Amino acid sequence: MLKIKILSITKERIIYFFLMSVFLSSCVSQKIYDDLETKYNRLLHSNSELVDNNEALVAQRNQLQADVKNLEGTLRNLNDRKVGLENEYTAAKARLDKLIASYEALETESATELSAKANTIRDLLQQLEDKEAALAAENTRLQELQAALEARSQTIEELEELIDAKEAKMNALRDAVTNALASFEGKGLSITKKNGKVYVSMENKLLFNSGSWAVGSQGRQAVKKLGEVLLVNPDIEVLIEGHTDNVPYHGTTLQDNWDLSVKRATAIVRILEKKGVNPQQITAAGRSEFLPVDDNTTATGRAKNRRIEIILAPNLSRINELLGE
């Protein structure tokens, strides 16, 4: 608090000075009196100024004291506000630190997760590229298979046409052979068609005497008739098989039924060759007793087993070529 010390002249002192001046006036000269009176007046004036100054200073002091109180209140409020702000700052700083820690953890976690996802994406892209390459390869393979399928389809169509043509040709051949050998039917000759081939079976009674491989005149005539048909069918393959019964061969010229079956087959070949049939069409084979068509325990069965089978087959070279493709 501001304290001001001032000089104050009380009424008692004024009266005291007045009496003294009266008393002295009787003792001093007029000049001194006048000087004292002048001084007194100056003192009164000075005192009045001092009183006014003192009141102004008191008022100023009171105002300053009020201002100090206000400032002290303001200071307390500011201190309270400061404490509040410090608390808020501390809380905000704690929240900030927590957020920073959370952000750093999230950033680390996000970086790890992002790296994992990037790796996953790279793996997926690689898989996609591999699948695209595999798909391209499959498309190429599919195109190749499609081309192969079209080629196969064309081959199948050609095969079907060839087979149909061969079937028609073999039917026509069977009919031609049947017509050519019609006069020999019922004389130990039969004609059948199976598995795309024509089978002409001639029993020995039409061709050979027992134990012989010399062809008789009637048999020779039948074989020549067959040769005429083969001459107009040069693409027909001819297999001539000789068959015997199970009765052993007892002659001295040949060793056994194997030799006999072969000799009878080649005897037929000779006739066809002389007729003009291309030897390249003909194959001779001996089957001996091992492919019977009837029971060898009866005379009738043995007679059927002693036979020449002429198997007429189409030339399958073109079909084999197509199948080989």
C-alpha cells in the first residue's frame, strides 16, 4: 500500500502563531510585522495547497488501493485461469502423446499390413500372369486340338466313305462270285460274307482226292471261274488257306498234314496265277487240322474240315494310311 507523509498546520498552531504575532507586534516594528504577516499569508496559502494536494493524494491512494485490489483479483483470476490452462495443457499433452503413440503404432501396423498386402498383390499378380500364360497355352492347345479334331472329322468322313465304298464293293464282289460259282453250289461249295470279307469255302470232294493235292477237273473249273471275277477286281486281296481233318497223313512224299494243307493251298494259287490273277494279290497258307469247322469224330464232320478257304478282302492300304495319320 502506498503511504504519503505530508506537512499539516492545525488550527491550534495557526492561533498560536496569530497570538505570537499580536504579541510580537507590540514589540517589533511595523516592517517586521508586515513581513511576518506576508509569511503567514504565504503559509496559509501553502497550507491550503498542501491540504488540497493531500486530499488529491489520498484520493489517488484510495484509487490505487482499489486498483491494486482489482489487479489482485484479476491476478488471482489469471492465476486460476493459468492453473486451468496448465491442467488443460497437461491433459491435451497427454492426449497428444497418446495420439502420437497410437499413430506411430498404427503407422507401423499399417506399414506391416501394407507390405503384407503388397506381397499378396504381387503373388496374385504372379498367379494371374501364370494363369494367363496357362490360358494362352490352353487356347493354343485348344486351337491345335480343334484343328486336329477337324482333321480327324475329315478323316472319319473319308473313312466312312471308304468303308461304305468297300462294303458296297464287297457286296458286289460276293454277288459276282455267287453268280460265277452258282453252278457249283451244293457240290461242296459255299459263299458267305462276314467281317467285311467274302469267304469261298470248297470242300475236298470238289477239289482233291484223298491224300492228294492235285486239283480235279471240276475243281479246276470252279477255281478258274473265281479267277475271272478276280481279274476284274485287281485291288482285292486273296488269302488261300488249306485245312485238313485230324487223320494223320500216311503218304511218303509229304511229312504231315501241315505239308498237305500248304500244298493244296499252293495248288489253287497256281491255277489262279495261270488264269492271270496278279500274284501280288495272293497269299497261300496252310492251317493243317487246327482250325476245324465241324467235329472230327464223325465222317461228315471230317469231310467239312477238309477244305480250301479262299478269303477275299478289300485292299485296306488307304484306310490304314488314314488310321495311321
